[in-house]
Amino acid sequence: MHNDVITLRALEPTDLDTIYLWENEASLWTVSDTAAPYSRKVLWEYLQQNSSDIYSTRSLRLIIEDNASGMPAGTIDFFNFDPLNNRAELGLFIAPEFRGRHIGHMALGLLCDYARNHIGLRQLHITVRIDNEVCIKLFSDYGFQQAGVLKSWVKRGNTYHDAVIMQYFL
């Protein structure tokens, strides 16, 4: 899957160092469910066992690659895939040096097209902390609609934060 600017591709063993850096950047843990660093061994095993078969793993993670540089610009993934109800949760990460270039919006477009035309999904959903205005704006601009607020859903330190559930119908 690609356009003139980005390509969505499968994870490769050569992505180990990049994934290691991204997954272990503690400042990003506030917007994910990560609570502790990952070892290279754990990530290497993940890369070796990662399958592109969403039906067997119930997830699919792809690298967003910048076509101009050939460098990984982020990841986009389906998880909690529910084939009975034709829906999946969506995750998106754009590396700091690639932010502000509409790469997230383009990746959403490519992935939504894939979800609709190749997997047959009916809807995608995200759960995001209510104070993550950048993320909420990105998904709103793409067409995701707020479906509800989960009170005290995300714990960071000793504080609980509300989260927004957003849905997109394909």
C-alpha cells in the first residue's frame, strides 16, 4: 500500500533497532499502554513471530515508510480484530521527526482503504486520552466521530484520566 509520499509495509528484521528506540521512549508511554521497557530479545522474537495473517493473530502492524528517504516514519496497526463483527481497534505512531507532514492522515487513508477493500471491515475505533488534543484532531479531521467518554480510564502515575472512544465507519 502506498501513495507518492509513504508506503505501508510489513515489519522486517531490519526494523529491530527502530522499533527498539520507539518502544523504549518513555516520554511516549503516556499515550500508550506501555509501562516498562522492552528488551531487544523480546522485540526480536516479536518480529520473528509476527504474521501478516490478521485472522490468526487478530492484529496487523505495519511500518509507515517515507518514500523520499526510505526511512521508517512510524507504525500503524490493527489490534483487537473482531472478524465476527467486522471491526478492529487502530493504533498510530508517527516518529517525532516526521510529524507535521500529514503522514498520519495519509497512513489512515491507505489503511482504511485496505480495511474496507481487502479485509471487509465495517468499522475502526480508537481509545485516546481526552487531553491528547493532537491525536483527537487528527482522527476527527479524518472523519472519526466521538462515540463516548470513559471516565477515569487511563492511569498515569497516581492520576486517572478520561478517555474518548472514536469510531470510523468504512
